[in-house]
Amino acid sequence: MRNAPPEYWCVFVRRFLHASPQVTEQLWRAFQADCSTAVRWQLDLCSISPTVERQQKMLILLPPKDLLEAAERLIRPGKRRHKEVIDLEERILVCTNAAGGWR
């Protein structure tokens, strides 16, 4: 089943992580199967009204490691990694603090 990514997912991944629209959608498809109800709910809330509090909660519920795991699923075994995926992973790592959360 293919669902469009929530609006806030697109905002977060495109603006904060500088991903292309194509990679943003691919990352959502890779991520959504493991997406918890709490994360989906928070994404929907941020899509409706992205208050500072809601966005901070979103960053807690969606740690960098979850996005890195989803990005890893974008890579086909035995194939070269796309530069856009490498750039996305690097950006996630740059935005990760020593405790594994967002900077």
C-alpha cells in the first residue's frame, strides 16, 4: 500500500535534511512500515499546526537512527549507493548529537 507522506514529513526531510522530493518520498516508503502510531500522530499534528512544542516532540519521537535505518533500506544490495542517499545520511549524521538525538 502506497501512502503519500504527511505534509510535515516533507517539510522536515526537504527543508531540514535538504533531500529532493523523490528521496523524501522514497524515505517515507521505507520508513512508514515501521512508523509507530505516536510518530504518525505527531506528524499529523505538525502538519496541521507545527508549533515549537509539537516539533520538539517530533524530534524526540523520531531519532536520527530511525531515519538512518530507513535510508539504509533505500540501498539495493550489490548496487552503488546513490549520491542523494549518501548526502542524506551525511546530513542526518551532522545533525546528530553525541547522545544520538538531534542537535
